Amino acid sequence: MGSSRRPTSSPCSATPRSLSSSSPTAGSFTSSAAAPDLEGGSVPVAVLVLGFRFGETMERRASDLWKDGVLVLSALALRVRSSQQEYLKLKARVEALQRSQRNLLGEDLGPLSSKELEQLERQLDASLKQIRSTRTQYMLDQLADLQRREQMLCEANKSLRRRLEESNQAGQQQVWDPTAHAVGYGRQPPQPQSDGFYQQIDSEPTLQIGYLFQCQFFNYMIERLYSL
């Protein structure tokens, strides 16, 4: 009877067997997930795919950078070429202006043809006309300024004459007569000096000389203008 008795399994011993065989524990998930990767060889393929994609991305970025560099270099080359052309144009322009200046001064006329000499002569005539016109305008402006000054001097002269006449009349109309007192004391009455004084002022030649000088200068300026 002792040999025929089967060993009864306790609940504690049965539980681990059932868990290890049927329940999905963490250890079972790890072993089941890792075993196919190692057996099937899927990990190296994923790494190769990632490496291939990374290589494509880097190659694409390198290509973009190369294209950008080519564009920048081409733009710089165009700018340098444009600057060189502009420099050559400016250099030719400066040389032409220097040559024209020497020709206007009468230098380096040997290589010029007859047409070029005629053109140079016309340029000189036009320049002379412009210079004469400017000088004439300047002289006319000076003449107008002198005429304005003459008018101001004439008005000042008239004002001085009027003030002198008013002061003369005021002196003659004074109530107190100093000659009466002089006669009372047995003295000779002083001779009136007002007429001689004002006559001397009227005969002052300063303003007349200035006026004659201005008239002579005006005549000289007019003769110069007509002689142009």
C-alpha cells in the first residue's frame, strides 16, 4: 500500500509549475522576445537599415552643402567679374578725360585728325561763349549793385540837405536876438555867418566828386559791355 500511494502535490508545489508553463511572466516575455531575434538574425538587418538611412541623410546634406557652396562661389565670381568690368570702364573714362584736358590745353594735338581738331575748336568756342556770358552777367550784377548804392547816397544827400534847411529856418525864427544886446553895450553887431556856413556846406565837393566818379565808372562798365 505504501508503494501504490501516489505523492500528492501541494498547492505550493503546483503553483510554480502552472506559472512557468502557462502564465506570461516577465521572464517568459524576455526569453520569448530575445530568442527569435537571436535565432532569426533581425538585429543586424535593423542596424544596417538605420546605417543606410543615416548614410543617405548625410550624403543628401553633403550634396546640399556642396550645391550651396557652388552657388556662393558662382555669385562671388560674377561679382568679381562685374567689378573688373566696371573698373575697366572707369579707367577708360579717366584716360579719355585726361586726354581731352590735355587737348584743351593745346597738348598732344599731333595724333588728332582734322575732324577731331574742328570738334575741339567748337568746344573751345562754346567754352569761351560761356565764360563771356558769365563775366557779362557778373558785371551787370555789379552795375546794378552800384546803381542801388548811388540811389541810397542820393537819398541820404537829400535828407541831409532837408535837415540843414530846417535847422537854418529854425535859427532864423528864434525870438531872442543876440545882436540887440551887442548894440546896447556899444559893440558892433556880429555879422551873420549862417549864409556863408550853409554856402560852404552846399559847395562841399565830396558828394559831387563821388557822384562824378560813379558816373565815370558806369560809363566804363557800359563801354566794356559793348566791347564784348
